[in-house]
Amino acid sequence: MKHYLSITDLGDLETAVREAISLKKNPYAFEKLGKQKTICLLFFNNSLRTRLSTQKAAANLGLNVMVMNFGTEGWQLEYNDGTIMDEGKSEHIREAAQVVSQYADIIAIRAFAGLLDKEEDEAEIVLNGFKKFASIPIVNMESSVAHPLQALADAITLHEHCQMERPKVVLSWAPHPKALPHAVANSFISMMQLQKAEFVIANPIGYDLNPEITKDCQIVHDQERALENANLVYVKNWSSYANYGRVLHQNPAWMMTKEKLGAAKFMHCLPVRRNVVVNDTVLNSDQSLVIAQANNRTWAAQLVIKRILESLK
Ligand code: CP
């Protein structure tokens, strides 16, 4: 695997999940694979899970790890060619990407959507800028439109905790005070499209996601109907796609509660706002898989980095 930008870069998902689970059982089996190699993690946005789990995964493979909060510590980057750079931006992506390539063997990048300009976000200027001008593999640690490390961790969690022939899985929108990106929901949908499951997306009118991603998924605007007989419920907020980046409303009736969840398992990528997105009683119950998901972030990252290291040989 040259780069990891999307869940589809893994090839067969079931094989990847099984490989990640074998790394979970034996984390140091490939501790020499990354010897004398370096991964550079560049964060343009905040993180807890991605930052720590990716560092841990890299360390398990014997890599040196460099971490930089590029958004606050790096020079402001220019992405357009031909710009007269006489304003705030000090460095061009052309130099920055090539320079990082001198110090590392893999670059991992987190750069969220700005949610102001759909076209600009969908162009993935940071991720694609590094991909274009770096000479080494790129890992997506959550970009404008995708969070494939989260999606792989979710696939591992699903495999471990929902071993039914064809479970009913619901992705449900939830209220949130801030405008949030679509990346987690998009990648979860792309991952579910590779699963044997009855998959339903539940969101209020006005919150339908990009139809190029949801494709022929069932989208229901009545949460109660969507949740009927669900085995697993993945809750996530996202801002409007049609009315790009806007919070149209924060309808509290869409918050997940124990009553609505019934006997289903609960998933969320974290961080989560308690009693806004989901009630305490859900998160505090045995039905919640959020900590298992966070744990699986390490094994997802380790599988991805391992495959990239193997392709460098
Ligand atoms: N789920 C997730 O990506 O968490 P962080 O934003 O804390 O990395």
C-alpha cells in the first residue's frame, strides 16, 4: 500500500480487519519493521485519540516518531501556484512537502474541513498538496472529507462486538452546538458499504450527506423508525451538506437515550458531548463500545503503517 487516504486503499476489508486483530494479539511481532525509519505526524487540528494511538502504533513497529502541531507551530502554507506571497503566508506547499520528505519516511496528516467553501474542502488541498509534492507515503489522519483510520477502527470494533450474519446498523445524526465536518460519517458510510449488513442512515431533513458518498444507502428522516430492531447504533453529528457547513437546528429530540437505543450496541468516534449528543446512561452502560473503538485506533494505525512499511522494502 503506497498511501492511506481512504478505507478503500486497504483492498479487502475483512482481510485487513483480521490482520489488525492479529496485531492486537501480538503488538510487537513486527517491532523491527520500522527500525531506522521515521514517521512525521503533522497536525493542523486538535486530537487526542489519533495523536496518541498513531504514535503508539508507530512505536510498536519500531519507528521513530516526530510530531508537529503544524496549525499553530508551522509557517502558514500557500497552496496556489503563481501567487505573489506578499501577505500572511510564508511557505509554499511545494517546498514544505519536499522538506518534510527529507526528514521522514512516512507523513501522516490531520487537516479538517474549513466548512466555509465546499469546493475548497472537497479539493482536499492540504492532503492532496502533500501527496502531490512529497516524495514519501501519506497517511490520512482525518481530512476534510474522510477519516479512514477511524473507519478501520470501527470495522474492527464491529467485527469484535457484532458477530451476526447480517446485523442492522444505524448511523444516526445527533444535535451539537458547533458546525462539525462530515469526515467521520463519510468514512463510516464507505466502510459500511463494504459490510454484509442492513445499513440505515437517520438524519433530519436538511442534513443529508453528500449523495456521491451515500450512493444508494437507505436514508430515513424519522429516527424512531430507523432505530427499529437495530443491533448497533453509531451516533455522530454533522453540519448540513446542502446548506454547506451550517447548523440548521440542534433538535434535542435526536439525542441518543437508553430508551431509544433499546438492546442495541452504541458507537461514537469521540470526543462526545454528554447529554447533548448522547445521554450519560448510554455512555455509562455496557452497551457503549466507545472505549473499545478508541483502543482499536492503535491497531488500525498499526496495520496501515505496517502495510506502508512493507511496500517501502
Ligand atoms: N476520533 C478521533 O479522531 O479522535 P481525536 O479527534 O481525539 O483524534
